[in-house]
Amino acid sequence: MAALRRSTPRFCSRKQILHFRGSIKNPSGMFEAEKAKKEAETAFEECSDVARNEIKRFQRERSQEFQRCIDQYVEFQITSARATLKSLTQTLTQIKAVSL
């Protein structure tokens, strides 16, 4: 059974557990723990806000880049189609000239 306990992960160090136990006996320690908890929550929320804004910015930039690539592709297709039309028109003119 002792081996099982050692293999399970610890989320708090022994020092943190002892500090928490001491703060239960000491009310001022509880206030410090609550203050630390609120500070951690505030930091987490700030980090989450930054992450949300970064994701939105990334999605916006990705969308703009995709639109730019589509525009370039369409322009290339139009240029290619015009060149093909010109080539086929010249070829048709040459075929008609030979047939006469």
C-alpha cells in the first residue's frame, strides 16, 4: 500500500501542505491564502484574456491571408485564361488561313 501512495502524483509539496495546515490554525494565514487565491485567479483571468485576444487576432489574420491567396489565384486563372484564349484564337486564324 505504501508503494501505491508513492506512485500517485502529488499536487502539493509537503511544505505547502504543512503551511496550509498551519494557516487553518492561524486565521491570518487563511486571509493570506485567500488573498493569494484571488491574485492567482486574477492572473489566470488576465492570461485567459490575452490568450482569447491572440486567438481572435490569429483567426482574423488567417482569414485575411486566405482571402489574399484566393484573390491571387483568381487573378492568375484569369490571366491564364486570357493567354489561352489568345493562343487558341491565333491558332484558329492560322488553321482558317491554311484551309482557304
